[in-house]
Amino acid sequence: MNFSIARRRMVERQVQGQGVKDPRVIEAMLQIPRHLFVEEAFQSQAYGDFSLPIGDRQTISQPSTVGVMTEALLLQGGERVLEIGTGSGYQAAILSRIAGKVYTLERIALLARRARRVIDSLGCVNVNIRVTDGTQGWDEEAPFDAIIVTAGAPSVPDQYRDQLAIGGRLVIPVGNRGDQVLMRITKVAEGQFTEERLIDCRFVPLIGRHGWQEGES
């Protein structure tokens, strides 16, 4: 399989086809080889527009969703970005090609180790991975210009709002365990936020102290 051709088709048909226009996002998704972030058995499917399992009941998001969410952050280049839910590491790698620094949190150590190996192999030297409860954010490194959450939350944790810089954007799926709405929340001043509903979506649940609890429905 020619992965380069498959990746270009993915970007043209699935990412740009979903209305993503930001040239920074398009170029990043052309550069990052999605097939490296899935198990070898799934590599032939890596450029289809669907999620794939990565172990521990987690998934790598479909390419169109990655494109939409990345564009929704409104990155100009050079920002400090926090990602909640490293998973395979694919989203963090995409962000690394646009942002100045990427801080990403993963609660499952095995996934974090796998992601670290692939990210390092691609030379993404501006990605910092931490194994912890992502619902608490990364207070020591705050404030962030943008925060992206790659799991569905029952509500927006206050920690994320607090850790945004003035003018910063938070992109997060909010809803029940089965269906969510992708929200963009902008911090316009201390304690003041605007909220936008972007698209309907479906993510694995955000597990942690300020999200869903294990086994909770």
C-alpha cells in the first residue's frame, strides 16, 4: 500500500471534504503518517474516515474529526497547547507541527509509552507527555493558549477554564457517554467565556475525578 498517496487522498476527501480550510492544519495532516499510530494489523485501514482501536478500550479519532477539532483551536503558530487524552499520540503529533509547545496528558501508562515512541521517531521534540488524571489539567504549565479534549465529558471541568490564557480556546466534546456536542469555549476575560456549538460527535468517555467515573453510565 502506498501510504503517501492514501494520506493525500485522506486529507483531500475527508479533511478538506469536511470543510477544513486552514492551511496549517492541512499541511500538518499531510506530514504526519497516521498508519504509524495504529497496530500493524490496522495499518491498511489507517486512512479511512473512521476511528480504530488502539487498546485499553481507547480509539484513534477519525481523520475528519481530528481536522475539524484542530482547526477549531484557531492556532496561528507558536502557541502553548494542552491536550487531554494522548491516546495513540496522533493528535499531539499534528499539533506539534503547528504549535510551539504541546503538553499532553494520558491516564493509561501503556498508551503514553507507545505514543512517546512514535512521536519521538517522527522528531516531534516539542511534545511533553505526562501520565496522570487528565481531568485536572496541567496547572504547573498553565496558562495555555488552547486546550483540546479528545474524550467526551459530562460537563466542562472548571480546571480547563482556569488554565486557559485570556483569549484562549477550549475545544471539548460535552454530553452523555454515547453522544456529545463539540464545544468551543473562549476565555474573553478572567471569569468570562463565550461558548459555541460546533458539531455533533461521539468520543470515548473522559474518565477521572472531574469527568466520568469508571463504570458510571
